[in-house]
Amino acid sequence: MTGTIETLALATAFFTGAHFILSSIPVRSGLIERIGEAAFKGVYSLVVLAAFGWMLLAYRDAPYVEVWAQSHALRHLPLAIMPFACLFVVIGLSTRNVTAIGGEKLLDDPRPVRGIATITRHPFLWGVALWGIAHIAANGDQASIVMFGGLVILSLGGMAHIDHRRRETTGAAWGPVAMTSSVIPFLAVLQGRTKIDWAGIGITRPLAGLALYVIILLTHELAFGVAVLP
């Protein structure tokens, strides 16, 4: 079930759609009511992992069809964008956040928005979006546009999807989060609605993010067959 752009598009649509459909309020609540929360999480994980694997295989086997030429500037654009993507991904994954899985428990905290959430309440998704955008620009082929474009849509759409779900399920408790944070990085800071919680971000997390970036630089050619260093 691989080898064509159409198959890759189908796999990417399935991967992206599975996230939105299974995590939507009516589907999620209905399945939990029928099979229980633990079983739902298991089913969700299996479906998403299977879809992700299919998408990667379809991308690997998809034909190369150039859409735009790989200029010197575009080829090296990821070198400028990926440090920020790695920072958002690592800091986002290592920080408790009201928008993460199980994060609604933080709504009882007097300060529910801390750390990287004072910059954006969706740091991990911004990291994935930046990663996708950088690779679309640098690669410039149909397969990359389809797969990385799907990841960008999932990330940006996921921000709105998560906010809607939190707002609908937590009611008034979501108000302080919305008021003291923003989807767009630094917007709440620029608007004076919050201050960056540098202490909550710390030093270790940013260093780990930069370390990930260095590892990617050094291993990218070995892992993916494409050299990223000049």
C-alpha cells in the first residue's frame, strides 16, 4: 500500500484525521463510556502509531516529483528554523502544561500558566509546525509537501482543537488560562497579559533542546541520507 503520491496522501489524511476524530468531544466521550478510559487510550495509541508508520513508509516509497528547485537559501533554511523547533519540542514535552494530556488537572492551580506556557500554551505543536514548514521549503517535492504539510495542518489545527475541547469541558476554569497565555508565541507577553516565566523554563530544558539540534545536525545524513551541514 505504498509507492504513489495518492497513497501517501491517504496515509497522511488518515494519520491527521485520526487525531481530530478520536479526540473530538463526542467520539472520545462516547468511546470512553463504552470501553473505559484506559481502553480508549490504548485504542487511540494503536491507531495513531499504525497510521504514523503507514505514513512514513508511504513517504519513503513515494516518487520524487519536484515542485520548486532547491535553492541554496531554501536548502539551509532548516538550519535557522530547527533550533527553535527543537527548543519548543523539548521544553514543551518536559514541562507540565494545561494543554497537554491530563493537563486539565493544572486548572486547580492558582497559577495554571507557567514556564514555556507563558510564551505559548502549545509549545510542542509549534515545534512540530516549524519542523514541517522548514522541511517543506527545503525539499520542495510533492511527497514532502503532502507529509510535512499534513503535520503542519495537524499541529496548527490541533492548537484550535485542543483549546476548543478544554473550553467546552472545563468551562469557567479555562478563562484564566486564555487570559494569561496565547497560541501565538509571545503574543500574550507583548499585549501585557503575562510575563515570561524564565525561572519555570530553567536552563536544563533549553540546553537539552539545543543538544537535540546538534544531534540532528550530526546524524541527519546517516539517518536520512541527506547532509544538512554545508
